[in-house]
Amino acid sequence: MSDRAKAFIQANTELTTAAACPEIRLYLATEVTPLWQATEAYLEGNNLPPPYWAFAWVGGQALARHLLDRPELVVGKRVLDFAAGCGIAAIAAAMGGAAAAEAAEIDPMALAAIALNATANGVAVTGTDQDVLERADCPWDVVLAGDVCYERPMAEKAFAWLRRCAAAGAEVLMADPGRAYLPRTGLMKVAAFTIECSLDLEDRTSRDVTVYKIVG
């Protein structure tokens, strides 16, 4: 993580908590527009995507809440948080006693934010920019995916890979608030949460989020 990226994140976010997981401290945007304006020159100048890492999306919050409530799901296990964003689910896994918590993100700013967030919570999370969807193996015991069904190509590719992980023996948990491209089969509901959210990110002030186990 570069010192420049770390300084940028700390200057343009606030160390706070997400609605569903007050146990976890995160560097988050408190208002969308100022951060987007602040990041425009920096991110475009460095050929980086928009700062999705600066928000605790409801899918990630639901996974994190589920793990905080049921740490036996991850204790002593190798855990991957796929498309981790701010890393909230990976941090929850580490707090729950995972033997190793890994966060996969192709955005280097997200990896910087995840490192800062892990440090803020006193846990170890390893970030990777590897495109795990291209891997043929699944070396993790638990795979987490929060809110990945917002675009058809992403949803289809990710779900196919997640099912392969489940078939290989991993416990695969996916959280979704009813996005358009959520698969209709291969899912078993294991938990549900109503999570407060901002109208800047969603079309309502709370979302009902379901945590599913993926059947391989």
C-alpha cells in the first residue's frame, strides 16, 4: 500500500462504523458527492475506478453480521472475501478466528483501504489483486461474496466460479438484497437481515438482504 494512497483515503473518508456492524471500524465516505469530486482527478490521473471501496454495501454488511453472530463458521479456517470492497466481510472473518482471511480486489485503492481497515480493527487480512475467477482450484475453506449480482456478465461469471468452489468442498456464502441478476437456482437461504442504507447508494433507506449458501 503506497503512502500516497493511504494518505488520500484517510483525508477523504471518516473512520466510522457501518449500520449493521458497529463492532467494525472502517474508513468510509460520509457523503458521496464530495468524495467523488475529490477522487476524480486523483483516480483518473492514476487510471483507477470509482471509489466503491469507500462504502459498506449492504451485501458485505450482511455477510459480516452473519459471521460476527456465528464465528464457528470461520474459526480455524481459510477464508476468501471475493470482490471485497472495503473488506468488511474479511475483517469479520478475521475477528471470528479465521486461520487466514484474504480479500480479493482488482482495484488497488480498495486493497489500500482494506489494509487500513484491517489495521484499524487490529486484525490481519491479506489483500490480493489476482483475478480469482480465472483460478481452476479453490484453496479456501470458506468463500464469501457480497452483492455481486448487479450486472449480468459479472453475476453469471462469478456465480459459475462460486458453484465450482462449492463443488470443490468450500462453504460458499453469498449475500444479496434482491439485485436483478441474482440466480434463481443453486441457492439455499441461511439468514436474513434488514440493513439501513443511504439514499445516495440505494433507492430506499433500508434493504432486506438474504445470505445464501451456494450449492455446488
